[in-house]
Amino acid sequence: MKVTLAILFAFISSTALANDGFYQGAGSDMVPVTNEGLRVLEETLTFEPISPPACYELILPKGALKQPKFNGFLGVGKRAKDCDPRKFSSTFIAKWRVSAVYKIQALKSQADVQMGFPVLKWSTDFADEKGEELCCSGSFPGATGFKVTIDGKPVTLLSEGAIRAASHKAGSKTFDVGEVPLHGYFWKASFEQGKTYTLKTSYNQGVDYSTGFSTKAIENGGKPWYPLKSEVKPGSEQWAPGLFENLIYYLTPLSLWAPPAPERISIHLKLPAWMPVTLVHTNYPKATCLEPGQIHFELKQKLPDEELHVVFPEPPAAGKAPVLPKITNKAEWAAWRKTTGDAKITCALLEQLKVGADSQLRTVLNEFTCTPACTP
């Protein structure tokens, strides 16, 4: 029997999911390994917002609350009816639906290859049975609804569990999974030499939070061009974020597959309806094309050196829709372009940017060469 936790508050240690890879080990204790027999030809990664966000109950084994300083593993249960994504005291909140589609080639025949997908563990503290004092801690996977298909056929997951410390080369860097607590989903599959396959993973994930525009984001593009909550006078009606969401996805496990690097890695980020593209900071990789409501990334014949990391402000409070900031002058335009790099801008987005622009900025925008559409 299991009981549902009453969460007092949660500390999110981190939130990230990752590309598929290969693992060895016994039971639920796995180590990542390379596989020279399978190569990724292409990968298409898509993020779509879940609206409204979905909350899920966290499940604790019976009697755990009576154990002194319990610090065990929690399960993610059924979807909760009530979900307030602005409260940390709620249950696990899934805000993004993620799909990763790989076109893979078998360089040699292999039977029962053990494959896996790592997710970071989240941690939470909770109250005792009386709900009066913090007594215990627990961890749970930062994903729910995980599914795998190969050539459209569902694959049965064999197990899930911890991934032990190990390192692998990722571009010019070494990815050390011992630095973070990882949980993995594992399955087996067989492949015939010379054939190509379509492997797809899909799941729902949450986001990591920060109270400021992350240090790394600042290093890679400066502070946002719009004001932060700490910079706005108390009582002002001007909208300014005080909390940021960090969408993180581990790209570097692609180094576990056989060389050479994929011909193309395409990433498509669809934004929530309320969020203008101009409020988003693309830390890594830099965007290749921007259009209303979507951001696109592409790596060609190159393994990622870092993990995907996108930063955007928390949603506005429920109720009256706030007046969101618009880029109005050349200084704000320059500050925003510093965060986007050389990304193309569609003509539709350029027309939106002209709304509210002063005369000097309109001159700049009229001379800017836009692209009709974001196409591969």
C-alpha cells in the first residue's frame, strides 16, 4: 500500500532530460557506455508547452513518514485535479511535452542492446504525519509518461533506477554523470546490420527555477533587455519577472553513439501562447531562426559541446493580462540581438517588432533582411 504525500515545500535540485544512450550493469544500477555499432544519422527534438500545466501526486511507501530522517525514492502518481504552477508547495508539475526522434543506422548486427534514457532526480522535503514539522526528504524522477517506440512499435521498458558515476567525452568536454543524481529508464532492442531505424522517446517534463537571470545566461548575452522585478518600484503596474524558468536538456549523450556526428540535429521550441519570442534567452545552442511563437536550433555534422539551456520568465499572475514589454529603441534591440546571435528572423516576426518601435529603430528594422519562413 502507498500513501500520497502532503508536500510542505519542494526544493528542485535541477531539471533536465537527455538523449538516449547505452548502459551496462546489474539490476537498477547502470553505467553509461559507448556503442560503436549504432550511429545517429539525424535527430529531431521538439518541445511543446502543456497548457494548462499538469500536476502529479508524489507517492511515498507506507510507513515512511514514521521513519526518522527518511530520505528515499518517491513515485510519481496519478494526475492531480488541482494544479497551481506558481506554488512550489504543489506536486510535481509537468510543463513541457517533449519528443525526441532519432534516425539511426546499424553499422553491425546487435542483439538485445541495453539502451536507456537518463533524467535528473528532483528532491523535496515534506512534513510529518501531523503536518507540523519537516521530517523527511525524498527524490523522484523529473519526468512522467515516458514512452519508447522503434519504427512505430511500442517498446516495453524493462526497468528504471540509478545511474552510477561515469564519464564520457562530449565534443571538447567531458560529461561526468557523477556530478548530478541521475535516474534512468532502460530497455533492450536488437538491430540488423545495414538497416536504418526510427527511435522515438516521448514524455512530459518540468522546469528548473532561478530567482535571477542565471549567471551563465548573463555570461552568454548579458542581462535581459527588459526590467527585472528588483528594478521596478514597489506598487508599479509595470510587469517585470521575479522568477525565471530554465529549460535544460542533455544533448551530450550523443557522444555515446558511433561516429561520425549526426548529419543534423534539429530542435524546435514552441512557446506558450502568452510568451513573446523577445522575452526568451537562448543560452546554448544559439538559435538559428526565430518566428512568432517558435524558436529553432540546428547543429550540422557536429556533436554538441554543451547542454540545451533556454531561460524565460515565469508566467504572469492569473487575472488581468499584463502589458508585456516591447523592444522600442536601438539599445534594446542591440541588447536582445546579443542574446540571439545571428539567428534569422522571419518577416512576420519583424513586422511584430515594428509595433511600438521609435523612428530610429524602425529605420533599422526596415533595413533588416528577414526570411520568409524558418525552414530546415
